[in-house]
Amino acid sequence: MGKLEFKIKDFGSISEAKLNIGKINIIAGVNGSGKSTASKIFYSFLSSISQEGIEFLDKRISILYQNVEKTIKIKTDYSVKELIIKLKTLVDNILIDDIFENDELKNIFNELMDIEVIKESENAMNEIKELEKYLNAKNNIEKQRSLAFEDILDNEFNNSLSIIFININNLKSFSL
């Protein structure tokens, strides 16, 4: 098994740490030194590269879609029903197949952002942009893992992320 080198900088009580992860690892230190923080970061990383990370992202996409759909229905009249159906179909297809045409996605989001009442709502615009970001990541495994890592880590700590540097060596030989 190859080694996994983890570097953490300026996160929680950790000013700087370098962890060389092997088959068996022990993290020891005084209270408040960052043992739990390092463990949560490592757990978040492992989760993000596993099937759990993909499932986490899919749940996030479903929640974002529901928020966008709700916002569109509240802020617009019934005339955008066809656009909502197109978006729903696209989201469902992406969650099932993970494959889609970027142009089709881009066109739907451009149409959404051209709706005047949506343009006037910063919250609606942010929700639509976030959904678009997550859907676009479905075509790129590195982006998926990065978003999953951020979300899982944020979920673990229930706060905003600081700067984290992770150096991964020989990931191909690393197995769960």
C-alpha cells in the first residue's frame, strides 16, 4: 500500500500538521491539539472519494433542485412550467446516468436567469448558480470529489472552511 501524505494548515486548533497515513495510524496529543479535527478531515476525505461521497452529492443536488423549483414556483407565474419540467427531467437524468450535454444544461440555466423576477432575487440567483455548479461537477470526477469533500467536511464541523492543503501521493495504490 502506498502512503498518503496529508497536510493541514490553519484549520481549527491546527496551525500546521503533516500526517503520513499508513495501514495503522495513531493520533496522539494533548487536549485541544487537533486530534479530532485531523480525524474529521481525514474521514471527510475518505468519504469524498468513496461511493458515500457521490451519494452525498446526489442528495445535495436533489435538495438544491427542490429549493430552486420551489423558488421558481413562488416567484413566477405558471408560464415557466415547461422550463421547470425540462430542468426536472435533466436533473433526474443526471442523477441516474451521470451523463448529460453541457449545452443543454447551460441553455436551461440561461433561460432561468433571464426571468425578470429571478434576476431581482439574489437568493434565487444564488440557488440557481449553486445547482448549476453541482450539476456541472457530475461530468468531472475531481470536481465531484472536491465538492463532496467540502460538503462532508462542512457537515462534520458545521461551519465554513478554512484553507486546507492536502497533498496526495500514490492515490492509485491507496485502497479503502
